[in-house]
Amino acid sequence: MATSETTPLLPGRKDAPLATQKGFGASVRGIFTNVENRILAAGFLICVAFSYTQVPLMYVFHLMVCDEYYDHHPPFEGPGQRCSRDEIAAGTAAQFSILGMSTTLCGTLNLFLAGWTVKKIGPRAALMIQTFVPAIRVLAQILGVIAGKRTGMLIIQSTQLFTIVGGPAGYILITNIIASELVEPSRRTVVFGKLQGSIMLGQSIGYLGMYTLWFQ
């Protein structure tokens, strides 16, 4: 077959006509049964679940610092909001900064532990650990919210130690490992990019969704 300037560099697939003959139902089923889509959905859903619990922590810290402040100062009197003071805002920012610092430190350690667990028990079991342990952390944080004030803040800050065993850094690493094992080599770069996009989309929806519920 003679070639010209308009000849495609890559020949068309032979099964293309068969693909066009598939029904709508088969196409929809393919969306949910495709391995790549399952990986992207897992990354998205896990990120939504974890990010959803981060926004209330800022509000909870604000209330705890406020209650702790008035335990050592005269009761609030006059117009305005009871917790609208510079000292309370500064204390809330300090607590949230400590929370972010501990999250970064424990998340770094979590990367090493997650890599080790993947080698020992496999990526599936390791991913289950990375998603189950943070659920225990949230349960402990609920106890901190119930305790309130300084005790509650100490409990919530201490729960960050759970992040060493399971947390966001670890499950992102493991989902990338799973993608590299299940996806064919020619598709890995594409899937890695889509996976990072799904993770960022899940985080943004989790943050904005919870912000809308709490502050609007």
C-alpha cells in the first residue's frame, strides 16, 4: 500500500468497528468494570472521606480555645460574639499549626511504613490498613470533642500519632503502586496523571462540601 503525506503514522485498530457496535448498556458497564476507573474512583472517594473531617477541626479548636480562655478570664459581657477575640483567634491558629506540623511529620513516617507493609503483606492489605486506621483516629477525635477544652485539644493532637500507621500519605503511595501493577505499561503515565487529578478533586470537594455545611 502506497503512503503519502496524509497517511496516518499509526494504523487504526482492527476491532474499532466492533467497538462502535456496542450498545449503551455495555458502554455503561465498561465504565464501572474498567480497572483504571476503579483505581481513580478509589483515590477520589478516599480523599473525599479524609478531607471531609478536616474542616470541622478548625471550628472545634476555635470553640475549645474559647472555652479554655474564659476558664481563666472574666465571663463575656456586652454585644458581639463571645469567641470573637484576638487571643482566641491566635490560640486557634497555634493549635491548627501544631496539627499541620504533626500531620506532616507523621505523614512522612507513614510513607516509610506503608512501603514496608506493601512489601510484606501486599498492596491490597496495606491499603485496607491505610483506610481503617484513620477511622480509629476519627473515633478518638470524637472523644476529644466530647472532653473539650485543653483536655480535648491534647487528645486530638495526640491522635495524629495514628497517622504514622495509616493516613493520607500512605494511601496515595499505595494507590499509585496498585495502578502501576494493574495498568499496562503504555497507560501508566496517563493513569498516574488522572489519579493525581482524582485525588486533588476529592480533597477539594471534601473541603468545600464540609465548609458549606458548617459555615454557610
